[in-house]
Amino acid sequence: MHATPHIVSDVMTHTVVAVGREATFKEIVRTMEQWKVSALPVLEGEGRVVGVVSEADLLPKEEFRDTDPDRYEQLRRLSDLAKAGAVTAGELMTAPAATIQASATLAQAARAMAQRKVKRLPVVDETGMLQGIVSRADLLKVFLRDDEDIAEEVRREVVAYLFPAPLSPIQVTVEDGVVTLSGRIRDTTLVPVAARLVRAVEGVVDVEIALMGPGRHPDLDPDLAGPAPVPPKAEAAKGEAAK
């Protein structure tokens, strides 16, 4: 039904560079430099993800290389000091790894990255085996979608569903990902629903609603009509009585 990516498997990178638990510090640095990545999944066995080693895990070795932290600093940064003395991926890695499954939605992946404060997530199957990796940049790919593709999906998935018989044709325009809906509809209580559904279409940057309800006619709506006009004869009689 939907023509755009909705799950992690649609945007993830399938070829992943990883290291084993016994990878040395220098091997990790060389691998990051060679592949231009800032983090590596750490695997064991046939490919089960047990952790992630990142540049942040490596930096304490340089930070504490020529310093002698005082007692307070030692207690405050026990984890970093431990990593400063680590020499293998198993000792350096952050575990357990923050991972996500290929069937997760892009919104779920974005929330997971925000909550865990990471830039990428290893993608695993139900048993924890590595399937790929998804990054922040991958999640942003949906915003490269063509405006007309977005408009077509909005017409098909939102307008046709919510407003099958509008009072006037619903116009859908998209410019730089911003969707505008205009026209007359029978039930204006559906406007918030329409806005929510349009915003859920992938690639949509923002939504502007210019939908109006049925027009009102004074001859049909008594509350719109002004005071009833006074007949000419009655007005004349009123004038004579005032003399």
C-alpha cells in the first residue's frame, strides 16, 4: 500500500564492519580509520552482537595518558579510567549493545537513538545475530523523497480515506516536503485526524491545513439573517402614529 520505507530494513546498511572481543586497541583504531566509521559492533560466536566500541570508548586512553587523577576524579570516572587501561574490544566496549530489529519502524529507531544518545544502531534478528546497521543519516533518507510522490500518497492514503465525498475537490500540494490541504469538507472534526495522518506520511516536513466546512446561507441559517425588513406600509403607519 505504501511506496516509501517504513521499517529499518528499508534503509539500513547491510554490509557491516565489526570486530571480535579479542580485537586489539590498535586494530580497532585502524579499522575505524580504514572504513571511516566512529563505532564498531563487537561480535562473538557466529555473529551475535555483544557490545559496541566507539571513539568515545577509546578516547580515555589518550585523555589519561599523561595525567594522574586525584582521588575525587578517580571515583567520579571509574568507568573511563578502566577503559584507559583496556587493550581489547571486550574490555573497551559498551555492553550490552543498544540494538534494534529490522522490522522496527523508523520512528522507533529514531527514538531509540535519542534515548540512548547514539548515532547508529546495530540491526539484529530475534537471536541477536547481526543483520546490518542503521545510522541517523539513514533515517533522514526519507526526506529526499520527491514532492509529487508524497502528494500522491496523501491523496491515496489520507484524502480518499477521510473525505470520499467532499463538498469541493480537495487540493493537495507539496513544496519542499510541506503539505497543504485545501477545499471544503462536510465534517471539520476530521481536520486534526487529517493533519496527524498526513504528518505520518514519510518524507513530510510539515502540514498546513486550509480545509473549510460547508458554506452557510442566510436564507437557510436564521442566525445569519439580519432583522426582518419592515414592510413599506407598516413603516408609513409607524410614521403617522409618531406625529
